[in-house]
Amino acid sequence: MPMHLLETKGQDYVQGFCIIKSLNVRTSANGSTYLDMVVGDAGGEVAAKLWSYDKTAHGEYQPGQIIKVRGTVSEWQGRDQLKITMIRLAAPGDDYDLMALVPCALIDVEQTYADMHALVEKFENQDLKKLTLYFLDQNRAALLVHPGAFKLHHAMRGGLLYHTYTILRMAQAACRVYPQLNPELLYCGVILHDMAKLHELEADELGLCRGYTVAGNLLGHIAMGVAHIETAARELAIDPYIALMVEHMVLSHHGEPDTGSPVRPMFPEADALSELDMLDARMFIFSDHLRDISSGAFTDRIWALDNRKIFNHGLAPQGE
């Protein structure tokens, strides 16, 4: 079973599965080799050392691998540190729960993808239908695991699909309230607005984000997304006017130039997408931080929420 790293403090002995977040082979002052690592599970991470490392005896390791370790946790320079005494790679048949090792979106990703696909299949506008299904079909495998961000909202396995589907559900509600919205245009924009994060963020098969790709750093997902839509629209013979509307939605979905969009939303569906995107991101960040504080308490200031403190009022959310 996983170690639940946030619960190991003060224990003389721990044993369990975790993931290597980072790893360096170093030389100590006495000339011996050791592994300097950060290991983690869904609950947190901790610095770890394997002293007197021998490649032949201990095996070779790299970030992203699931390992089983034994060791002790103690405090070093004010921080917890795991001293590893035994280590091996996880093997087929080992008893561990992936959701306990990797932060995962709390959805059934297979069913969520199927629901999204089924909705698009009912589109009456054939251009919007062809364009949206093209990206869904091309990226199915990646969408089931890819994170939605490197560090901020939805930075978890399946996070991109979770974020997209949550906005899609809100968009469906918005279309019932605001009849001036074109549902299919809005749904297409929602599904495609962050699709280029599949190419902006470097993630492994576990859904762990390693950082940004070269293209992600140089271009970003907004510019990449517009380019991908333009290319696909030509290949699929999409009406250029329809493609232009979708490209504008992707280009403007961050709302303002100082938050990453070179143009502001200029029609209702584009503005709805931008507002719903921001709402879902902020609700995720609120939930993520409120989980760590008790009722009646304030958090520290949170940069991602405009440097605000937030308050846990203690009232039960809907459904509890």
C-alpha cells in the first residue's frame, strides 16, 4: 500500500509505494555515491536519500517510476527526510492503488470522454461537428490521463478532461438561461480551448506533468491551439468563417491581454467561454486551499486568487 507521505512524520519505520519525482546521483564528502531524491504520492512528497548507492545492488532508477521503499523519516534542517534502507521497482502484481499514488481527477474518465463525444455527435452544424470530433478522436488516449496544468488548477491525472467537461456542463446550463447563445459553437469552443495543452505540457503515462515542452515555452497553448485549428480546418474543408469563430474563442479565452489573450472576447459565446473557464479555475483553487484549513480559519494570501486570503465558513456544500 502507499505510504501516505503526509502521515509519516514521527514514524520510526515506513514501508510502501511511492513515485520518484526527481532524482540525482551524487557523491558524498567521504567519496561514496548516493541517490538524492524527492519521492511522493497523492498526499504529498518528501526528500529522500539512499546512502551508499550501488547500481548493481540497488538497480537503476529515473523520475516517474513507481518504487517500493523501506526506511525511516526524520527531520533534517527543519524538513522531513526519508532515509531509504531498501528500494525496488514496483512489479506486476504488487498491491497498490494508482489513485493513492497520483493525484487523479474525481471522474470516470472513460465515461466522461464518451459523454462528451456523444454530445458532439448530435451537433447539427456539420462543420462544428467534424472539427470537434477530429480533435476528440485524434487525442482520446492523451485526454484520459493528461493534466490540466503544471502547478495551478487541475494539475492532476485526467485534469484536462475534468476541467473541460466541468466547463461543458456549465455551458449547457448557460445555454438554457441565455437563449442568445449558439450552443454548438459554445460547446466546440469549450472542448477545443485548452486542447493544445496536450502539446504545451510534458506529461508521462501516469499523468504527471514534467514541465513545459519547447513549443509550450516558445508559443503557449493559445497560439498553438489556434494554429492546430487552422490546420485541421483546411484538411477537413471546414467553412473558413466557422473556423475563424472557433479560433477567436480559443485566442480570447483568457479574457485580457495581461492574462495571456492577445484579443478580448468579441461575441457572446467567446465571452461565456472566458468567464466559465475562469470560474472553474477559481472554484478548483478555492476547494484545493479550503481543504487544508479548519472551519472559521483564513488561508494565507493566495497568488492565484489575486493575492487574497480566503475563509472557510464551515457551511456544508451542496450534496453533503
